[in-house]
Amino acid sequence: MTSTTPYADLTPELILSAAETVGLAPTGGFQTLASYENRVYKIETEDLPWAVKFYRPNRWTNTAIAEEHGFLQELVDAEIPAVAPLARDGETLFHAGSYRFAVFPWRPGRAGCVETVSERQTLGRHLGRLHLVGAGRFAARPTLDVASFVDPAITTLADCPFMPADLRPAFLATTARLRALVATAFADLGAPNLRLHGDCHAGNVLTNDLGLTLVDFDDCLNGPAIQDLWMLLPGDQCEQEEALATLLQGYELFRDFDPAELRLIEPLRTARLLHYNAWIARRWQDPAFPRAFPWFAEDRHFRELMGLLATQERRLDAPPIRRWVP
């Protein structure tokens, strides 16, 4: 294993052996699940299947992972539909060779299918309760702010070898303006920070006949409540306002929502756009990334990115979406 091939030593034998060390009885069958930052496998056992998650080396401290696991257990204890890791002798983070891993009960379901009014209202109830449990702050996990998510991303992308040289001056000028607008929006609102899911989009919500389950808390962090809502608002402004209204119908049964936080949607979208592209750039030496994102190495991608950043600059100057009562 090296920093450029972090999972080179993660063989099928090691994966199955790791499952055995925590008391599972794998049958030998396993399936690689879609995950780029970590490696996640569905392990078949004599009883039920399990999900085994191997954490990317050197990304999180043990303390940060413990906070993720502790938050999940708090949610499960509050009967919020999340999935807490398996514990053995009070421990939830285990070791196999040079890797750290956790084991989760398998939850079947379809991702990305939160579409009906009823599903959005239900998801809103779950998120309202999640934010009640999330009152307070993580100590070892990130806070969603300019210093952590915007500044490093701008530096990474400006230095990326795939950035066309003729675009760099315009990129730096545009992102300097965007940074100022995003920083002002955060400073003006001063929204309280909660413990959040952090990456709450429809792909991280599973649906089945029993209801909805929130999954993939790998990016849980401190931030404003709207961070767990805005990625669930699809389409144009009218569609977003309608989706927001149905989410809040459920959310506010448990927790008040401050409509002033709607002014953070476009700043958060801007931060995510930069952070996502910088994430790919930082991980490019991992062979999984060129396979999954081959377009990232093309000039065309960065020229399209400049267009998206220009769109965000216009959106940051426009009024936010409105809250209305259906």
C-alpha cells in the first residue's frame, strides 16, 4: 500500500478474514459496492449479509471516526432510521493489517428515489429529529466554512496540472470574487452549527417497503441545518420551493427552521462545486479515480467548470428561493 495506491493490499482474503475477526461467518461471497473515498463490501454470511467499510488510510483520525460512530448510535437510540456499526467489547473500529474497518448491518433499498410528497414529508421528519439529536458540535470533525472547504479547494484546483494555463488567471479572479461572496453570506447569517449528515442528497437515502433509511455518514460535520436540506431540492426555482415546503412540513413537526438560512443555499452550492472538483484532483493518483472520472483530465471539463462558476456568481447576487406554505 502507498499513498497513490491506498487499497493495493486489500485482497479478498484480507476482507473475508477481517469479517471473521469480528465474529462473522462469511460464506465466501462478497460484492464490491460503489464507493470511491473508502472501500465498502457486501459480505454474505450464514445468517444475514453485512456491509464492511474499510476507511481510506490517513484521512480520518480514530477520534473523528469514533465521533461518526457515536453520532450514528445516538440516532439509532432515538429511533431515527440510520445504521450504527457493530460493536465488539465496546469497540466499533477494528484493524486488519494496515487498514481500519467497521461493520454495519446490511440495509437493502433503492437510492435516489425520494420523489413523492409523502416521501419528502417523511424525510423532513427524520431530518428534523436528526438535527434535534445533533445539537452541539463535533470536536474532531470538520466545520463547514470557507477556511475548510473553499480556500483549500481553490488552491488545489489552481495548482492542478489539468487546469489549462490560459484559464488560471480567470479562475483565480473568479474564485476570489466567489470566495468573498460566500464568506460574506456566512458571516452575515452566523447560522448555528449542528452535527449534520453533511452529504444529504437523495443518493444517500435508501427506500424500501419499510420506509426510508439515511446512510453514508462519512462526511458528517458541523454546519447549518440547510446543508442537510438544499441538496434535496431538485429542478428550477418553483420546483425547489415546492420540495422545500413539503420537507419543512415534516421537519417543523420536531424543530423550527430559520428561513434566513435559505440565503446560504447558493454559497453552499458554490462551496460544494469547488470542493468536489478539488476532491477528484487530490485523489487522482488512486487508480479508481481516473477510471470513474476520465473527463476530469480534459481541457473541456475546466472550461465547463468556469461556466458553472460564472453561473454561481450570478446566483449569489440573486434573491434566494422563498419559503411558501402549500
